[in-house]
Amino acid sequence: MIKPAYAAFSRALPFSQSNKEPRVEMTPGRIRIETLSGLTVALALVPEAVAFAFVAGVNPLVGLYAAFIICLITSLFGGRPGMISGATGALAVVMVSLVATHGVEYLFAAVVLMGIIQLIAGAFQLGRFIRLVPHPVMLGFVNGLAIVIFLAQFEQFKVSGADGTKSWISGLPMLYMVGLVALTMVVIYLVPKITKSFPAPLAAILVVAGLVIGFDIPVPRVGDLASISGSLPEFALPTVPLTLETLKIILPYAFIFAAIGLIESLLTLNLVGEKTGTRGGASQECMAQGAANVVTGFFGGMGGCAMIGQSMINVESGARTRLSGFTAALLLLSFILFASALIEQIPLAALIGVMFMVVIGTFAWKSFTIIARVPRMDAAVIIMVTIITVMTDLAIAVVAGVIISALAYAWSNATRIRANTEEIDGNIKVYRIEGPLFFGSVSGFLELFTPKSDPAHVIVDFVNSRVADQSALQAIESLAARYQGQGTKLELRHLSRDCHTLLSRAGQLMVDSDDDPDYGIAVHYGVRIGRFGGAH
């Protein structure tokens, strides 16, 4: 265990090449693209961080500090260049109950513990299990998250009344808002057709902000959400009692935070990889997320994870290195310290338009045609994960999707077990088994045989089958007992060497052959764990 933990730690060193990152030459042109992409991301991070802080029930600076610290650390140490992390809505909706019940200091303590759990997950390379997430679940995740991002933007079309309730903007301001959002989207669409040397989202923000500020158009601006002016985040231990009772309060939340954060981060890691054609380290991303959240908790941040929307803005703007995320983090801090008055003048319509274009680019539109062609169960998983992501949260949606996909796969394989029979000279019957033999197919396997009517000599040939687990071994033992009980001679052919070792009652009935398969068996005896893999 020490070796993988050390390996994961070494891969998490800044700018490490152990994850086989593609070499990108840092020319002046590349530096300009990365810097401008970082500026675009920083501008988009501000309203998101403020909004998610409100959702969690904490001060806006708590969200902004989290966005700065998490973005900075993960941009340097994360598993894939170009990914953006910060305060997210998926975590904010879970945090609100902890803050409401116990206060913000308990949130900071839970975020620190969340980071420790993520560090442990990274040290033991648990991130690699993200490969078990099927493609239909990925499609559902992407579509659900795109819908969540889309719906979240409509909150910016509301204003708070004197009594604290929110109502829709109406009249001329609403028309201005809709028109400016549409203008932003048009600019983003047209700029790449004119030049690719300048990020289209940034161009759109500058154009719309110039119009609003220049003509003093009465539309909501970033400053209407909250003031983003502040000082440097300060180190402080969470002021909570260091007791077992405190641990009982924060531990369940910390596990939920860690699970949601890692799932969203690792799925975003894969999505960014598909967009950029690069590879990244899942375990390294776990370590980076964990370190970022530990630091954030000690500096008064609300914690966070990868942000699919901002990551898409970054890569669509041309960013391919760690410089863009690093720049975004530093610019975000500079906004808080020096440029809050200017940033607060940016119209929300421009940022809403950017996020709408992110939604259009993120949603897997091909899923509408795929659903008609893929198996019905896969189509159902895509739709189910999408709905659960929108209605509840990402972690529940992904776990539910993986479980249903696994059960569907097990059921499909369970129904594939069959046997071709042949009688030789009237006194020998051969059963040629086809299909995997595992816990889901053992009942069907045993139903294939008719011991009472079979001749005195029976051969069971597993050349086209595969024994997968302890349930399969037990089924073979039961079959041998049934035939031996009535005095029938039974031969078992083409079973692996592991079967020779692990079968007791039926072991002496096995016939060795030069073409016996070579694969390991995952067993639960505690005697031996085979290498569940290999080929016949």
C-alpha cells in the first residue's frame, strides 16, 4: 500500500510529466491564448462563486476564496491541464443543511475532512475505478449537468424585493436582458469565423459590457449580487470542539462532499480529455482535489471540485496548459483585492450568454439519435441519469446509473448460458457449455442437465465457457454430486488450472488437456485470489 501511495504523491508534484501530458510549446502566441482564456474563466467564476455561496448559506467571499484556492492548486497539481475547479452547485446544495444546522465553522471542518478523504482516495488510486462508469452514464451525466447549468442561469433574471423574496424582471429591463444575452451568443458564434486568435467568450463579454457601461443600460450587474471586495484569505483553524461528537456531525457530510467532488471531477476529467484528445491521471486529480480542499477549509473557503462549465469555456477558448487555470486563479484574487468596482459593473447578461453557449456545446445532442439505436436498457440509463442529475445530485445519479448498468449486464450474461448436446454410441452424452458461468447464470446452468435420463457416461466440456466466481465453482460441485449420487461417470473438460486447484468434490473428475484455458478466478474463500483476466 505504501508503494502506490508514494507513486500517486510523486505524480502530484507540479508540472510532473509522469502522467504523459502532451508537450505544448510555450510560444508568445500560446501564452497569449492561455492568459486570455484564464481571464475569461476568471470573469465567469465570479457570479458562479457568489451564487453558490448564497445557495450554501454563507458569505459570498467564502465562495470566492474557495474558487481562488481550489482553482490555483488544481491548476498546478491536477490530473489534466486545462481543467478548472472551484465552488460548485453540486456541493452547495448539500452544504446548506450543515450550515443551517451547525454553522459555517462546521462547514470549514467538514471541508478539511473532505480533503483528507480525497487524499486517501488518491493515495490508494481509487480514482481508476471511474473507468467502470459506462458510456450511457457519461451521456446522462453530461446532459443532466448541461440542463442544471441552463436552469441555474434563470436565477439571474430575478431580483430580490424588500422582503427578501425574488421576482422575475419585467418590462424594458427584461427585454434588455434577453437582447444582451442573445447578442453575447451571436458574438461568441461569429468571432471564431473571423479570428481564432482571441477567445470568443471574452470578446463577447467585452462587447456587451462596453455597451451596457457606455450607454448606462439598466440591467442587473455582478455588483447587484453582492460586493466582491475583500482582503487576502487568512489561515485559521475551524472553531469547533475537537470532540468525538463533532466528528460524528461532520464525518457523514465529509464523505458525501468527497464522493460528489471526486465523481464530478473525474467525470469532468474524462470529458475534457475527449474534447482535447489528451490523457490525464485520475489518482493525481484525486490528490489535487484533496489538497485543495484541505487548504480551502483552513482559509475560510466552502470547498469545491471540478467545474464542467468553466472547464468547457477554458478548452473551447483554446487553453491546453496549466497556465490558463493558474492565470484564472490569480486574476480572480486580483478582482477581490483591487478590481472589485470594475468587475461589479459587468452585466450578468454577458455571463449568462456565455453559459448558455457552454450548455449548447456541452449537451450531447447525438444522444437523441443514439437512444433510438442502442439497446433499450442503455437508452433508459441515459434518460434516468439525466433526470436524477437534474432532480437530485450528480453522485446519486452516477451511482444509480452504474448499479443499473451492472445489473443489466449481469442479467444479459446470465441468459447467455446454454449447452449443445451430443450423444456418442448411445452410451456417452456430451454437454458443450457456452456462455459465462457466474453467480447470475448458475441456476440456468444446472437446469441444462438431466441426470436421471442421461446415460452412464457424461462429459461436460467448458471450452466455450468461462468459470468466473465462487458461485460457479459451487454449481460445478453440485452438478458432480448429483451425477455421482446415481453412479454416473462424469468428466469435466477444458477447465482452467485454478479450477483444478479450487474444486474439491469435482476435482478428481477433471480431465487434463493441452488446450485447457488459462485464466484466474475471483473467489471468496480467502485462500486465493486469481488474476481475473487473461484469455483462453
